[in-house]
Amino acid sequence: MQNFKNYINDNRDLFIDELFELLRIPSISSQNEHKEDMYRAAQKWKEVLIKAGVDKAEVLETQGHPVTYAEKFAGDNYPTVLIYGHMDVMPVDPIDLWETDPFEPVIKDGKIYGRGADDDKGQSFMHVKAFEYLVKSDLLNCNFKFLIEGEEEIGSPNLSDFCENNREKLKADVIVVSDTSMISADVPSITTGLRGLSYVEVEVTGPSHDLHSGLFGGAVANPLNVLSSMIAGMTDSKGKITVPGFYNDVKEVSSQERELMAQAPFDEEKYKKSINVDALSGEEGYSTIERTGIRPSFDVCGIWGGYTGEGAKTVLPSKAYAKLSCRLVPNQDNEKVTQLLSQYLETVAPASVTVKVTPLHGGQGYVCPIDIPAYKAAEKAFEKVYNKRPVPFRSGGSIPIIATFEEVLGLKSILLGFGLESDAIHSPNENYPLEQFFNGIETLGWFYRYFGE
Amino acid sequence: MQNFKNYINDNRDLFIDELFELLRIPSISSQNEHKEDMYRAAQKWKEVLIKAGVDKAEVLETQGHPVTYAEKFAGDNYPTVLIYGHMDVMPVDPIDLWETDPFEPVIKDGKIYGRGADDDKGQSFMHVKAFEYLVKSDLLNCNFKFLIEGEEEIGSPNLSDFCENNREKLKADVIVVSDTSMISADVPSITTGLRGLSYVEVEVTGPSHDLHSGLFGGAVANPLNVLSSMIAGMTDSKGKITVPGFYNDVKEVSSQERELMAQAPFDEEKYKKSINVDALSGEEGYSTIERTGIRPSFDVCGIWGGYTGEGAKTVLPSKAYAKLSCRLVPNQDNEKVTQLLSQYLETVAPASVTVKVTPLHGGQGYVCPIDIPAYKAAEKAFEKVYNKRPVPFRSGGSIPIIATFEEVLGLKSILLGFGLESDAIHSPNENYPLEQFFNGIETLGWFYRYFGE
């Protein structure tokens, strides 16, 4: 392994060129117009994996977008790792806020800019390059399986079935995922918790057609006014979610664990500055890290209705829409919460409107124990590259399929993410620092070595 | 005048063809791309007026879109009427809800369909045809002035200056306007009150860029959640507007006048059916007619922010927007209310966001006395054509320029509208029943005769 660092340094441009080929494919899974791009992406991942040295690679159909699967057998006595990543990306709107073309990656100020640069093409690709070195250097001491899917950003609706139908193929000792972040570039961390998700769209209908707000205003319920009140009624002044039953399954984290969490380095001023806000806000009685790590949250992800163009059109619109999402803590059941949300929205609606709630996405939370072999190997790998022991950290994000893996395949996942808070994933100008990319490759290579020992 | 009805019947197709030429011009005043169309519209109105028999017609510049002015001198002993109408129309979105092209008018089920069919091309054009008959039949006993403007739907920002600069030209005894509705096709009414308007756009900014709702949700204020709460906080459960000071200048209407209003025919079931709602809603303690006629109202005319596309994108957006409008009763000052709205929105915003309020539109309310000669002439004209005495009626709508006319020119306006509630003005599938169009022409012809006597 003494040549690993040199190998990475010598091949920086090659690695970047290859990653850019992946980034140029607009593989937006949620938009039908990109259906063909999802196939192109799957094919490209197959090529990339073959080039890296797998025994076989294949593009496999699902009910939705295809997955790319590949494997390399090293030996019967070696443990098996299943690497999970995703080739699909988020939509790119608001497109006018991008400084460069989201699908024409560039390097600027030491960072790769482009949709998917971090989430998750850049991060998944690190495994491919770490694996390539181990193959080329004849250092392989794990059996490798790669599963790169195309529907993570829409909740992996078909991957559960895929796993059930391919239990034998996917047999492994642990799943390895790089789709999370580190606390900061100099504070390595391992994500030990993920939040679940419940996501619904609500449609409020008032009059059957748009009305003149002068002739009707004051006498007919305006669905935009009504929807605003319904949303406002979902939280109270203390930042608590007021949907009946919402906290029923939320386990309070022990004061001991909260004390440990408080030891993780966190610079509130820097955090506020990075997103340019004067004040933070959230549930009373919890710190910022706790608010995202161990507490559920409620966010309006989108809202629209009425006249949204230039100037002053007066109208009392027929319809109002919102996309509402809750992040959930591990003990909460996402389907139960989706039901609570639907019930609340339908119950509070006044008789003057009708309400339709459509569940769009959901997933369970996850907790990773810190005493499993994979965690210990990861700790050693981070120490090797960063010269620091990584901090166990509960992320506010959600990767619903991680809970499904445990349920269907009986496997724990280890979350080795190298993203940074400033990477703007899901946002305009998504980026991934080159330093994280190359350190990530190195850390993962060491992780596989230690795990196979 | 005994030939008037025949004249109208003999020329139905001609009148419709000519109106269609006006309707085909997409004269949307609020959208810059239609600037040239506003000139085309002004030119077309000039042609139409010349054809009808005016002495002179001209297109006059303003700081914004041009106006068309025309006049016909009948005699020194005759009173002078100034006909005010507008050639501009509302935007057409949501365009996909139109069953026919908004700018390619058609006749269907006895109605003219197209943007502006009622508001206000169809209604303004009735005056032209009534005038034409009086000229051709040598029955003119009023001096006529026509003022057709191009900025009514954006609040007539330049017409006040235009009036100040053209006091002499615009001298008249009364202003006649057809830009309102009747109670129903068989209940003729004259609009004796209009509400004022205060219209602002609010922009709420949270973080400087869109954030991942998992990693940040619960710890950073979401501007969509915040905006919803700000809007919800503007009314209470009794339908009262809670913006401090809002009702300060609202005069309570006497119980005597409220009793008179209650005698106007109003069929609540039919009203609800026409807009397809199960229940009405509004300020407690007031009837539907009172809620729009004598009470102010608050409507969200548009709201937007975050992800509004297909599927489930999770995001904690940077910005949220809404367009907010209040209809005001005559004694309320629109500029004062705009200030109250701005103050409220800026005051209630938490420290975690910034708020920008932009006033977009405003106008005063108006009351027309029922004892002026023009009102009495109008009463007679309606009785002649409809065989019923028209009901004085306070409309919920706003025509801000009417109050300006009184202020600048010292003239009262008489509001002789023939629109119906079902005309869908400002909405998709705007229409104007042929019966109202032809009865309107006839009523206006009689009105001018009676007024000149």
C-alpha cells in the first residue's frame, strides 16, 4: 500500500476526466424526459467498472430505472463488501442560479462544480478508483460487489424488490456507502444515524375556476390563504410540530448521549456565515446539532398557486399546492407519519375547500452501531489518512434504502461520506472539493485493506 | 329611436366581426413583450371610433402605454359625456385551462369567448356602437368624448398625469364607464360603490442558497414555512384582518343601508353552484353581499417558492414570495393601508429571515350618489330595455382611476356595467353573453338620449 498515495497523485487528471464523463449525463431520475439518460448512465457505469477491473458488470432492469451491478471475486476466505451508490441526481432548478452549466463540469478554486459532483457520482466513483488500485497492485483481500442504482433521489421505489429478487447475488458481510458528509474538511466523521422521511403533496381547491378577487374577495375562501393557515398550524411558536400524534414514537435520546454529541466540534458563527443568516431557529430546548441529528423536522419544500408572473394581477385562485416533508428519527414509522399528515390536512381544511393529499416519498431512519468490524476498520482508515480519530455523527439527512437493506438483506451499512456542508448538494452550484475526492479514494482503499485483514 | 332595436339586430354580425378584431390583439399591459401590441390596440381603437363617426380621433402618448382619445361635437347647448374604457387586458395564465385560444375569439352557446370579451373590450365597444347609431340617425343630443386607456389592469399609473395635463380636453358633465357587472341577466343594477385596493409583493429570504432539507431541516428557518405563518397571521378565525390599524378608517355602514342592501335579490345556492363550492366563508357578522360590498378583504393572489416540479425534491429553499392584495372600502386610504401591510410584514418576520415588501398597485374606493342626473337617466334607460327598475349595488371590485377622475377632473362617474358573474373575467375562458352585449348597446343608446334631454 505504500504506493497508493503516489498512484492517486499520478492519476489525478485521468480520474477527473473519467468522473466528468459520468457528470455530463443529465441523469435526473424524477423527470420523464431523462428516461433515456438513465440508461446511458447505467451503461457508462458498467464501462467504468469494467475498466477498473471487475470480473463482470451488467445493467439490470427494474420496474423503473435500471441498476448497474458488478463483482470481483478475490478468494473464499475473504469477506465480501457490497458497495452501494447512486447514479441519479436531483433536478437542477432554479437553473438561473447556476454559475456554470450543471452538466458541463468544471474545476474552479480547487472544487469540481456540477450536478452530482458530490451527490452521488463523485462519492460513488471514489470506490471505483480505490478498488482499481487494489486490483492493479494485487492487494485485493475482499470480494467486491457494486450496486449503483438510478432511483435514490426519488426514494428507491424499486430497489427493495430488486434486493428481494437478488438475495443470493447481493450476499455480503457489510454494505459500504459514501453518500453523506464529514463534519468539516479537518474533522473526519462517520455517519452513525440517518433520519427517515415522509413527503406529501397537498392540493387545496376552492372555487372551480379562478375568480376576480374584487368581486368575490372576502366572501369566498381563497385556497392560498387557507393553505397558508394549514401549514402555519403545523408548528407552534416553540418550533414543535403540532400534527396530532407526531411525537408518539419519538424516543428521547439519553442525556449521556446528548453530552457526547455536544463534544463534536461545532462553530455556530461559521455555520451561520456559511448560509448567510443572522439567526438560527428550531425546536426549543435542543442545540443545532440535536435539531438535525436526533429530532424530527417539518419543511415546506415547495409551494405554488395563483399569479406568479410579473406585476400585479388580482385573482382569487382556484387551487393552491404545496410539497411538505418531515424528517423522522429512527423509531418513527414513515408510513404512520404520512397517515398522520394526511389526516391532519384533511381534518383542518374548512368546508369551503377540498383537500387532496398524495404521498410522494417515504423512508425509515437508521442507526449504525460503532462496535461492528466495518466501523473499526473505517476508524483506522480515517486515522491513517487524516491523522485523526473520526467522530461518530448523526446526520439529519435520509437514505431510505439503508433501512430497507437491513430489513431485506439483513445487512448493516457503514456510511463513509466525504461531502462537506458547503457542497450545495440538491442546490445550484453543487460542488465537491478535489481534496475530499482524493482523500476519500485513499481512505476507502485503506478501509478495504483493514476490513479484509 | 324606434329603429334602434332593428338597427342592432340587422348589424349583429358586423358588430361581432369588429369586436373580434379588437379581441385578437393580445394587449396585456403588465407584460413588456406586449408593448407593441398596446400600440396596435390604440391604433385599432382609433380606426373603430373614426368609423363610428367621431369628428377626430388620436393616439396620445403617456409615460407608459398610449391612450386613444376621440370626440364628436353636437351642440353648445348639449351636455358632454366622457366615456372611459380600457383596451388592455389581464395575462392569460394558467393558459392550459383555456378551452379556446384567448386571443382567437369564438362564439359558443350564445357567448363570446376570449380575453377581454367582457373586461373591457366588449363593454367599451358597446358605447361605440350606441354612439354610431345616434350619429347615423341624427339623434345626437350630447357632446361625446372617448378616452380609452391602456393601463387599467396595472393600476392606471399614468392616467392621473394625463388628466392633469389635459383638463380642458377632458371637460365634461359626467364620466360614463362600462367595466362592472349586473346582479344577473334579469336583475339590472347600477354599481354605486367600488372598493379600493392595496397590492404588495413580499419576498422572504432565509439562507443565501437552497439547502438540503435533511442536513439543515429543523435548525434553519425555512422561508416557505415562515411566509405561510406570516400570511396566516394576517387574519383570525372570525375572518377579521388582524394587521394592526387596518380597520381604523373603515366606516360602519348604517343598519338602514344594510337593510336596503339585503333587499337586493341574491340566491346563495346559485352563487355557490356557479363557483362549485360547498360553503362560503368570510367575516363573521356580515352577509355575502356585505362582505364584498361594504367590507374590506385580504387575498393572497399568488405564492411561490422552492421546488414546484414533478415528483419529490427535498429542499429547504432560500426564498419565498407572495403577492398580497387587500380590497378597501371608500374611507380607507390605500397608501396608508399599504404602509400598514409593509409594517406588519417587516415586524412579524423572525430574525432568521429578511423581508422585502414592494408595493405594486393601489387605488381608492368610490361611491356614486343616486340623485345625480346621470343616475336618473340610467335608471330610465334600464327600465326601457329591461322593463325593470335597476338596483343600486355596491361592487367588491376596484377601478382606482374612478376616484382619481373625481379628484383631478372634479367629475362623478356613472358605472353602467353589463357583465355577469359567470363571465370569468381575469380567469381562463373569459366570456361575454351576446344578449348582454346587445342589450348593453341598446341601454347605452337610450341612456345618452335621456341624459341629453
